[in-house]
Amino acid sequence: MYAIVTTGGKQYKVAKGDVFDVEKLDAQPGDKVKLDVLMLNDGKKTVVDAATLAKKKVTCEIVEQFKGEKVLVFKLKKRKRYHRTKGHRQNLTRLKVTSMPTTRTSAAKSASTEAKAE
């Protein structure tokens, strides 16, 4: 079972227990964050309906806040004796998926619980 979630203008494929890095979120380690779901798949059924997925969220726990690897930017103009080197480190947040929604709708859940009760 996996889901496609969105945060920081990017999309990530996640499953329960996954640890992944996203752009920095304003929260402390140990806090819970809910991410919007764009697609949900349980191996048999895929849900992409926006109305159904609007109610579903993936819950993640913030593991740590850190800086990513340094990215070097090198500018060069040939034969002009011009070159510049600059670096950049992105602030990132490491998340761990703690709970995932199911592909079953609330109507299907209530029907299955009624069937079990009988």
C-alpha cells in the first residue's frame, strides 16, 4: 500500500514506515504533520478522485531538521577571465510516515461492519 503526497510544491511516493526528506517545515522534531494525498493505492484498488481524497491525510512524524549536501554553482565566461564559484545548502526536514488512510470509503466500512455484526 502506498500513497502519493504533496508538500513544498513537490510530490512523494510513500508507504507506512518510510522515512523521506522534504523542504523545511515549520515544526519541531517529534511533532506530527498531516500531508495532502493525491493518489492512494492498496495493490488492488487505486483511488484518484479528488473529492474522496480531500478527506484523507497521511500522518508523519518529524524526525529531524537538517541541512542538505552542498550544491556548487560555477559560472564561467570563456576567454573573458570571468569565473565565480558559489555554494548553497538547502534546509530540509526528515519525516517518518506513521499512519496511512485506506482505500475503502466510509460507506464500505459501515457495510462491512454490519455484515460482521450479523
